[in-house]
Amino acid sequence: MIFTNLGVFIPQSIENVIKENAPQETYRNPFLVTAMFNLKMVDTIGSGIRRMFNYQRIRFFPMPDYDFSENRVKLTITGKVLDIDYAKILARNPDLTLEEIILLDKVQKKKKLKSEEIAILKGRKLIEGRKPNFIISASVAEKTGQKANYTLLKGIDDDYCKKIIEDYLIKFKKAKNKDLKIVLIINKLPDRLSYEQKTHKIKNLLQAMKKEQRIKIDLGRCWILNNPL
């Protein structure tokens, strides 16, 4: 559901409302607010926003999204689970604060995190990875039964990737970078990495194997095993 209302958002930010957890001192239409309160059309003046976030939390749904652009307030409420892993975290970790859940919701929606928000999540060991490609950390994955999903996101172990390269060279004797990059490894690396990041990782793997004297480059600029069987 989407709701819109012209005008500025008086509390300035949703974070302020969540942190203070107290009624606002000023309203755009104080007469209307007072009348609705007296007529029992609302329960407690100023408590609706935080309560709405908690309702979404109880249902394991995404947090409400606010947009304050174009001199209006736009609210989007999603009435379904977007990410089953995010829902599992909420279900099995009732000790998480609402503030932490809001930050995890940003990770779920792949929104940009501020430096201080990253520090909070990493301080609680809720996320890991490099900016901006954060994922749920291993400790949370273990607590919530997400081990398989975590392994998929984190990617295949480097040693396993090296073994795949060696097996390829044993079978085909030699390989160019594009063979290992496109045919072999690209599909094995996690989707959270961009194509450039995957390419860089493959380069690092090959250089590491060269330094370990497991592979070398022949005169045709192809990778071959250093000591073929």
C-alpha cells in the first residue's frame, strides 16, 4: 500500500521518531489531531509510526519505506515477505532492537548504509563483506539455520576453486584466462559480486596458484600445470 501527503515531515527523519519514542510536540494540524484523539479515533497521539514498524516486525514483513522528496511524504507498506532469510532472522532473534532491524532491512533491500550504520551492524556481527556488498554474517546464519544460504552467498572456498582449475588443466592441458573466467569460475562465484569483482577474484586465485608453483604460463600465454602428472 502507498500513502501520500503533501507537506514536510515535521520530525525530520524516521530515525528521530524511532529513537525518541515519544509524541510530537507540534503538528501540521493540531486542531484535527486533538479532535481525533478526543473522539477516540486514535489511541495515543504520536505513537502510530513506531507501532506500525513493530506490526511489520511481528509479521516478519519489510519495514515501512518513507520518501520525503518533492515536498511530500510518501509511505509504502509491503504486506508480504520479501526475503525469507530476513524473516527467519526476525522470527528467531527476538532480542534484536527495532533500530537494528531497520538497518538489516536496508541490507535486505540493498540500500546504501551510512558509515555509522555499518559500524553498528558489524559491531553486533550481523553483517560481513565489503561495502556495498554486505551479507548476513556467519554467526547470524548459524543461529537462524541459514548455513546453506550463507555458503551460497559467501561463495565457494578458494581452495575448492583452485582444485577446479587444476582439474581443468589436467583434462585440457592448458587454458587461457577467458576459459577459466567465463567457462569455469564465473558461474561458481556468488551473485553478490559484480562481474568486475569476480574477474578480480579470479586474477588473485591464479596469481596465488602461480606463487604456490602449482601453475605457470607457457610461451603461448596459456596457463598450464607446473608439474603435470
